[in-house]
Amino acid sequence: MAMGSGTQGAASMSAEPNVTPMIDVLLVLLIIFMAVLPSMRKSIDINLPDPNPTVQPANSNSNQIVLEVKPVVSTSSTARPSLAIVFRRA
């Protein structure tokens, strides 16, 4: 026999979609993505600086150059703010 009894015929057929195959496909896709995702991740090795570096005393014989940027205070009210850059040996 088909879906219903002889007297009811086509009126008893259900119009609901069968979601079982759709759920099966979604579960298979979920498993595939879960298996593939870890291999797609790439890591980059980063050398971060020490958060607590040891302070080295300034050596007058070193070849280090210090750059200082200082604001220049102007007495004129129309002057634009400016910065002075000073180079000196450490």
C-alpha cells in the first residue's frame, strides 16, 4: 500500500520535507572541516623581547647615538607647535 488508506487518498500525504538526509550531510561536512582545520592553521615563531631586561650602564666609549625629541616652546601666539630633534652620543 501507499501512504494512506483507500478512502482518504492524496489528502493524507504529508508535505513536510525529509530532513534526515540534510542532517547527515551537515554532520559529514562538520566532521570534514573539523579534521581539515588544524592542518590549515599556520604558526609564526616570534622572538619577543625580555619583559624585565637587565639595565646596562651607559658606556662613554660606545658607538650608540641617542635621539631626543623635545617640544619647542614659543612665546609667539601665532607660532605653530614644533619639535626639536637632538642627536648625541651616549
